[in-house]
Amino acid sequence: MSGLTHFDAQGQAHMVDVGSKAATHRVAVAAGRIEMLPATLAIIQSGTVKKGDVLGIARVAGIMAAKKTSELIPLCHPLALTRVAVDFELAPAQAGRADAVACTATVETTGPTGVEMEALTAVNVALLTIYDMCKAVDRGMTITGVHLVEKHGGKSGSYVVPEGAGPC
């Protein structure tokens, strides 16, 4: 692994200069989950949460968050995203794991820097939105396992979490 790129020789934080980097197609996929009581998962599935369509609103929140990442993470570059997809899977309890909603975000661009932070931000905000919409019935929900699943493009090439190594 190379040194940290967001610090100069004097140890001062700075935004990395990507001006001379080639614009390439870049993709990043992130995932995470929010664990909850079985009754909470049931009301999400049935669509009876008083605030509305939990997953629909969380999807839009995740997309919006990906687009705003450079406003939230101080040293991220503003990017022209070409695709943001936020998907959910209802995950009933199994093998010692609690009931949950799993979230996956896929972000793409053609540019000089990657979209890992945008994918991770989309997952986090989508899961926080689920928490916000369901907290009246379940304050014990836990967001867990948010991680980069894979990324492609750019000078550093591809990265894919080894099979079975991801937390989700």
C-alpha cells in the first residue's frame, strides 16, 4: 500500500491534484445492512410505516447522498456521476444473524478519480434513512458491515473483496 495521498510532505491535509490523470470509466459497489426486530422488518415489507415507503425514500436518499459526497467529505472531488443505483434486500434472520435490510449501492462515472466514497456515502445515508423512518417502532436498530465490495477503473485497477471476506 502506498502512503496517504491527502497529506503533503509537511503533513498538511490537501485535496489531491487529479488534473493530469486520465479520465476512465470507474465503478464502485458498496454494501451494508441495518439489523432490526422481526416486527420492524415486517412493517417495512408490508408498507405500513406511517412515514411512507421506507425503501423508496431510502433509495432516493442514497442517490442524493452520492451526488452530494464532495459536500460532506472535505477532500473529495465533485464528480459528474453517470449512474447511481441503490438496491435493498430484505434479510430475515438466519444463521445467528438478526432480521435486516441489506443495501447495495453501485456508482459510476467517467473521470480522473474513483467513486468509492460516493458508493459508501450512498449506503450509509440510505441505511440512516431507514433508521429515521422506523425509529418510532425500533430504536435498537444497528447499522453494520458498511464496506467497499468492489471498484474498477483508474491507475490502481480493480479491487474485489475476496469471497467470504466481506462483513455482510
